[in-house]
Amino acid sequence: KTTNLRNEITRFQQRFNESFYEAWERFNDLLRACPHHGFFELHQLDTFYNALNVNDQDSLNSAAGGNFLDKMPRECLKIIECKSKVRQTRAKAVVAKVGTSSSTPSILYDVAELKDMVKALLLDKKNQSPAPTPSTTPAPVKAVESTCVTYGGAHSYQNCPATQENAYRDNIQEYVSQAAAANYN
């Protein structure tokens, strides 16, 4: 009997149309049915995670702020329990909503209730995520582009066709050079 249950735990897979909550409950039922299974917590988490569909794996990775399995086992369990509660609440809300009539006040109440649930979930998620660490990478700097001060074209003032014959060009260049030298020295 123990061998059969150990094999079921090892080969565990989330069923088609099985919610995250249902899969987690079923996995725990298997573990409880075989208390002497001998699997370490990390092995249990790895088995459960790899048995999930891609969407639920992505959701766990997102909740973990990276690769779910890189977290400590206690953190992983906390994330799973939180996600499981959220999914169970959502499933109950959907079942309750199916039973209501389609009257407008009832729908408005349901929408308000769902908004409150989303706010609570977001607040809970915000409280769980660690504060972002400041980046040590410097902010990108935009390259300086030469633009014509006369016409605003993609060429520099010195290459402007309108100023090629301008007698004041050399004087302006000298003035700009002197101003630049005064500002940077």
C-alpha cells in the first residue's frame, strides 16, 4: 500500500480543468494518506510544482518574484497556501454568482464585492513582496544630437546650406567656442 501511494505522489499531475486549489488539496490528501512517504519538503514542492500546468507554474513564479523553486521551502509553502486560498475564494465567488438572478442591483453588489476582493488580494500581495532593491546600474543617457539652430534640421549649424555663404559664421563659431570654454573651465 505504501509503495502504491509513494508512486502516486511521485507521478502526481494536475488534472485537466482541475483548479490550483483542487490540485493542492489532492496532493496533500496523498501525502496524508501516506505519512511515512519519506519525501523531504523540497522534493514534495518540486513534485507538486512540476505537476502543475504552465499557467499555474507561471503564477507561482510571478508570486515568488522569480523562479519559484529558488525560494526556501517555507517561503514556497507560504506562497502556495496564499495562492490556494485566493483560488478557493475565486471558485466560491463564481459558484455563488451562478446561482444569483440577473437583476441589476444584484449584479452591482457582486461587482462591488469583487472589487473589494481584488483590492484585498492586491494589498496582501503588496505586503508579501519584498521592497525593491535600488538598482546600481546607471540610468541610460541619451546621445547628444547635432541640430541646426537656424532651421532645426538633422544637420549641424556648421553644415547648414543656408549659412554656408554667411559672413558671420566664423564669428559665431568663435563666440560659441569661447562660451563653451568659459562654461567648462
